[in-house]
Amino acid sequence: MIPILINICLAGLKFFAGSICGLTSVMADGTNNLMDAVTSAITELGAKLSAIPGGKKHKNGHGRIEWLVAIAMSCSIVVVGWELLMQSVEGIRHPSEATFSMVALIILVISAATKVFLYFYNISRSKEHNSQAYKAAALDCISDAVSTAVVLISFIIQSNTGLHLDGYCGVLVSLFIIYNGFKSFADTSRRIMGEDTDEDAVKRLKEYILSYNDGVIEKCSDVQILDYGYERFGAVVNIVPAQGRTDEQILDDITGLRSGIFREFGYIVTIQPMVPVDQQTESNIRRELEQYLAKLPYSVKIADETSFNRSGSGIQIVIHAEVPFEEGRFEKEIISEIEKFAEGKTIELVVKLSIVSSLHKGRRLKTGKKK
């Protein structure tokens, strides 16, 4: 409620200040604050909805609602910036005379300082709840603080020199606001699409698993941390138990790991035990697989995470494949071609495909597909 009430008060004060000094940029800044009151209300509503626990239809909670809220806020920031840009262009065409007012000056100073306070308030809430919506609100606040500061400077200069800077300063402010809106939209979109897993978080999780119960886990691989929003995370990991562990002991290890990981990291984790094939068998199958992939009409690179495991009387291969985006192939088509390798063999394939684009300097758009 605090940001909502503050923005309503600031909007009223700026409308009053704008009527006194006669600057359209001050009135536009007041409109911006009024819009901020609405977006603050949406942010608070999104935070409340995101905190709702999981239910029958949404077992992992409703945390991703705040991502949608952040997208809506980003769009509103861009719209406000665009409207301010149009008003500023009109101010350049038809400049208005400024009347110096100490009351208006004090209001603008207080407004800028208040927006800085709200920036730190929203940053604190963002870190507390790992919230994208509060982060977007913080960006909006710092944009408002800068815009009010620019309006303040232009008001002082125009009042003392007669130079009509109102419209030009408004253009700069509006472009800054639009930039922050698009930046917030891009940041949230990356999180919705699925960012690369935090390598530090993966490293800490691996270290915990490998050190569990004096090293009863020999290896862990294919670690994925799943972000459900609002500080809700899950994890998926494959483990290789130490040699000599019985089925009952492995089950005890997995049960203990699940409980320990939840207490230590807060992750609801899915653990899949894997029994690797011997090195000679792996070497032979890997060579045969690479020869097969080399004949395909596009480039396929097998990543180091690829694993070869025993599966009853057969073998399971978890393939981590990388394919250049520029070669223009669809995911289903690529996976279908790779899966043909298993035809006529006692092999089960799990294909995890990463599309690698040189345009993104090696960053991956991660997708998953399981047979």
C-alpha cells in the first residue's frame, strides 16, 4: 500500500506544481506518477497471487503469475514513455513559458527523493521474494527519479534564462523510460523462456550430493534447477551410486538426499539412479554413434554430459546434442533422425537438444525432448 499512496500523493502535487509553473513536462510527470500508482497496485496483487500455494491444477504453486505481472508492467512503462514522448514533441513545436515557483521547485525535489526511496524499497522486496515484478517496479522508480530530476533542471534553467528546454528534456526522459520498459520486458521474457541454469547453484548442489554420507554417490550429472517463480524451485539430477551399494541402500541414499537437499536448498528434487556401462562398451557405442551422426545432413555435436547406462538387458543413452540454429532444422526433425540410431538395437535413447546460435555468442536456447 505504501507505494500506491505515495504515487497518488506525488501525482496530485505535480499536477498542482504544473499548473503553477506552466510546464507540460511537469504535468506529464504527474500523469506518470498516477500510472505508477496503478502499476504498484498490480504489483502488490501479483505478489499476493504468486504467494498462493500449489493446488490441484498448479502443483508447483502460482509463482509465475508475478512474471506475467512484470510483463504487463513493462508494457505499461513503454506506453507511458511513448505518451510522454508525444507530449514532449508537441512541447518543442509549441513551447510554453515557465513561471518560476519555489513551491513547484520544492515539490519536484521531494518527488525525486521519494522515487529514490521507492527504488530501494522495491529492490529490497525483489531480493526478499526473488520477484521479477518488484524488480520491474524498481526500474520504473529509478526512471521516474531521473525524469523528475531532468524536469527539475530544465525548469530551473528555463525560469532563469528563458531557454525553452522543456520539450527537449521531455524527449530525453521519455526515451530513457522506454528503454527501461523494453529492458524489463527482455529480462522477464528470458526468465519465462528459461534462462541458463545458475552454474554456481549447480556446483553447490553437486558438491552437496557428492559429499553426502561419506561419498556413497560416485557421480552426479545432468543437473537441472527448475524455477517456478516466487522462490519456488525444483531440481532434477541423475546419480551414479558407489560400487557395491545394494538396491535397498541406494533407495535409502535417495530418500536421505531428497530430505537433505530440501532442508539445505529448498528444492523439491527428482533423483534418478544410473548404472553406467563399462568403459569399453561406452567407447564402442560412442564411436558408432558419432559415425552415424556424421552422416546426417546437418552438424550435430555430442556434449560431454552424454551418458551411457545399463537398462535391464539393454542400454540407455542420454544424449546431449548441440545443433547450429543457422542450419534451419526443426527440433522434432532432428530428434527423429537421431533416434533412428537405436533401430534394431537394444538401446533406449533420451535426446536432450540444445540449439546453439553463433549470433548469441554461444548462449543456448534450451529445449528438452524425451522418447
